[in-house]
Amino acid sequence: MPTWLPPVPLRKAPDTGARGNWLTPEQGQQALDHVLAHVHNRTEWEREGTHLRQRILETMGLIPWPKRTNLNPIVGERHYAEGYAIDNIAFEAIPGYYVTGNLYWPTVGEGPFPLVLSMHGHTKYEWGCRSDQGQYRAGMLARMGAIVLAIDMVGYGESMSHIDHATAHKNPYNATLHLWGAMRALDLLCSLNKADPSRIAATGESGGGTQTFLLAALDERITVSVPTVMVSSYFFGGCTCESGAPIHLSTDHFTTNAGIAALAAPRQQLLISDGKDWTDRNPTSELPFLKTIYGWYDAAERVENAHFATEGHDYGPSKRGAMYPFMAKHLGLDLSMAKNATGEIDESMIHILPVGNLHVFTAANPAPANQLPDIRAVAATLRALQP
């Protein structure tokens, strides 16, 4: 039996994508068991992985790869805090389409510094990557010695802010834009002075967790990934920006979020989960599945899980408190910079700025005149870069 065949009846046609609680938890476990019943070793898994990556990229319209154009970064105001600085920034992922966000720099140490890409989930449109929890984790990782780039989802924060947020965001093509924007963000990070391209991590929560495990699966530059409250065998992403494109299934492939996360093997990965959403079974379902696949590389210890059974769907203090030591261990960061005099993780030294202070486009520094008018124009421009 081909490994791609789903073990349960499909609820939707293969070309419609799969969103939300697309399977029951029991069916999700059957899907994981089905893979392990038909794939038995590293060689077979890598053959399966090649097929899955090919199909995911095809459904996202990224085969052949688009040409990488000049990033033309725009740097706005700089802010200083204790142990780090923040630049408001934008870059041109494709001509006329700007990824917006904030670049956090360590102000202690000589480098070269490891790199972290921080991606956010569905929060208030106006916040984007500038929510309190986003600022806490980026600021702390920078204090610990990483260069951190936090970026907006399409239609959030300053991204495509010249049109209605919801109109810009709720588009199936945005899964493609998120992946391409994240890959170009890695290009930017790797080009920076004092950057260490051999140590690159990605993390994000919810929709940002989807972006994290997709990026780790499809871009081998990611050496450490921390997808938060999103790796599930039965929940397939709640928004068209995650799975509006049929990344999970086509006429000859079927996978789950856990199956995509497994494509990062044998690179370091930490699943952060909780008891009140679709990651509730991580300790007993998704983690054993991933450990089996990592075990084929003699690397079962490289995938871990931090589970918070009484918590819900967020990237809150306890979840960040699990992420910091994992990043420190595998990126070579200074965890003491995240601790107070009693040795506890203490985020009180992180200065939370008003959202408006972190905007790169202002009255004095307006968005470029060549900004594309809508997602349709962005999609057409990206397709035109393909040979």
C-alpha cells in the first residue's frame, strides 16, 4: 500500500486543502501509525520525505524555485534596551512586496552571533510581531546573544497595511508568501555583519508554529526549530494562510502537521504543547512518532517536548521559559542573561515598547511607492520570477 494513502476517508476533495479539526484525535493517531506501518528505516523515510517536500512545494506554487531578487532592506528607527537594540526594518522579498518587522541585536559580545527567525500567530491585526509575547521572546533571545528577526504575517502589523487587514490575510496564497518571506528573511539574516549562518533557529506560536515547522521541513539552513502549540496529528491549521493551499494532500500525497514536522529530522526540535488545544496529545502521540523517525538517524534525543497540561493556546511565560534553555543549549547562547540573581528566568529586564514605536513606515519614512496593490499582484510577480 502506498504510504501516502490516508488511513481514514477523506472529508474533502484533495484540491480544497484541509483545515481545522480535519480528523478526530483517534484518526490522527491512525494516520501516524499508518506511516510507521509502511516506512521502516531512514532510507525509506528519506524517499518519503523527498516525495512530501516535492508535493508541498508544488501545491504552494514554488516549483520551480523563484529567482531570489535584491532584498533592498529599509532600516528605520533604532531603540536601545538593556543588553540589546532593535531596528525597525522592512525588506523586499520580491519586487514590490515588503516583509516588515523588527531586528533585535545583542549589544554584548563580539560575535559571530547565531540567528533566530521569530514568527507570530493570529493576534490583533495591528500588533503583528510586536505583541508583548513577541517582544519578550525576541528581546530575551537577543540579550542571550542571538540576532533575532521578528516578522509580520501577511496582513498583520505593517504588512500590506495599505489594504484591509482581513482582506490581505485571509487568502490561500498567503501560505506561499509566508514560506517565501521566511526564506528571504533567512537570506537577510545570513547576510548581516557578525552573523553565524551555521546556527539558525526558527520559532513561532499557532500560525507562526505552522510557519516554523514548514520552514524547517523545507529549508535545511534551520538547525534548531521550536514550533509552539501547533504540531498535531489531527488539526491541520485553522486559517487559509496555513493550509488554504492543499499542502497536506493531493492526488498522491497525504500527511499531517506531525508528518511535516518530522521532515526536520535529525535537526534539533522542541515541540511546545498544552492540554487545552489540539497539541494535547503531544507527549503520547506526536512525540513518540517523531522519536521513531529521529531514531532512524540515531538521534531520538534531538526531538523533545515541553508540555503544559493545564495551559492553553499561547506562547506565554512558561512556554518561553522552556524555549530559552533549549535555544541556549543548541545555539550556544548565554542563558545567564535570561536569569535573575536567584537563578530564575526573569523577563522583567525586557522593555516592552508601544506598537507604534516599532513601525518602520512612518510619516517621515513612508512605504515605498512601488508597493504592490494587492495579493493578486504579489502572486503574479512571484510567479514571474520562476523560470
